[in-house]
Amino acid sequence: MTQSLIHEQHSWLAFSKELTIEPLKTYVFNIQINRNYQAIKEIYTQVLSEEELKRSLRFFHKEDRERYISSKFFLRTLLSEFLTLPPSALRYHTTANKKPAIEGISFNVSHSGNHILIAIGPAPVGIDLERINRDFNFESVLDSSFSQKEIGYIKNEDYLLNFFTLWTRKEALLKASGEGLTDKLDLVPSLHQLVERGALSFQVNSFKMADDYVFSLALAADQPEPVYLSYDHS
């Protein structure tokens, strides 16, 4: 049953400035922090907003601060490619769930460990990335977060891989639908590729990445296959 939900790791094409952005497609960008933070550490203050810079100072741990700065910097940088605006000129508004948004384009960000994933496209999209923590005691959250069928799936073969796969599927779906956090996570379906949420229909796909990462992508059911790109700042 596991293989029916997890796709084999696919290759990430290298992003190029010569890439032609197709407005009807969704793009997923993979950014490795340890390969890119050094390239932006002297310039990020010119790109991030005043509020983003203030928030970056609240992080006690260096890794957390660099992850936050990198995610904000590269989101602005990539959105500027789609909107043909300077990264520093982008202005977000806040949704009802207090998430940043820009009229005319959909985007979502997730980060874990050394990776940042950014999904950008014309229709609602949600992405969630988790590094598989082999020491995590998932048993404590099973009953509150998963249905009995989902628990049966998790306890088949690789427990932790299955747990994080279903977890990311739920999170990606909630992000795409705009519902945000919920205390009824067990009622959010995760075992089907096509899922209805309200008046919207979504396709949800999950992928295993190298170094024990798994991510799920939820996007409108009528959207074409996304383009997966590896991004290095230069």
C-alpha cells in the first residue's frame, strides 16, 4: 500500500535565468540552505522587508535564523521572476488565516532541515516537507491526528516513513484549501490522490527525497504536472 502513495524520487532540473515561465504551470523549487546562504548573507538586508528583518532577529539559534532569512529571501526572489518586479518591491497582503498572499498568483513554502521547498503557480497550492526523525515517538499523536484506516496504513512496513507521508499530505491539503490549522486533523483525508475540500477538488502527491526527507504537494485537480527545479543563487 505504501508504494501507492509515495512516488519514487524524481530528478530536479537545474533552474536557469533563461527558463521561460509558463503562466499556466505550477513550479516547485528546491533550495539547499547550506549551498545558498553564504551567497546571500551580505545582500539579504536589501531584499527583505523591515518587518521580516525584525523577525529574523528574534531567532536564538543561528540555524533557525538562517533558515528563516533564506526562505523569505528566496520566496521574494522567485516571485519576482513570475511578477517581473524587484524582490524588495513585492507587497504581501494577509489572508484570513494570517498567511502572506499576492493577488493573481498562488504560492506556498515549507522548510525542514537543510531544504526549502517553494511552490508557485496560477491555482491554489500547498506543500509540506518533513525530515524523517527516526527518534520521533509518533504513537502519542496517532489517535488525535489519524483515522483508523490511516493508522492501519502507518503501521504497515516502514512506520515512520508512512507517518510522515500522511502527515505531509494532510498539511499540504490544508495549506492548498486555505483552511490552515485545525484541531480535527483526523478528519482531514490523506489516503486518496483526489480529495474534495469544500467546493474545490485537489490532487495530492507525495515524494521521497534523499537524506530521509518526504514532501507532499497539493494542487487543484485540473492543473497539469508541475515542473520541479533545483535552485542555486548566483
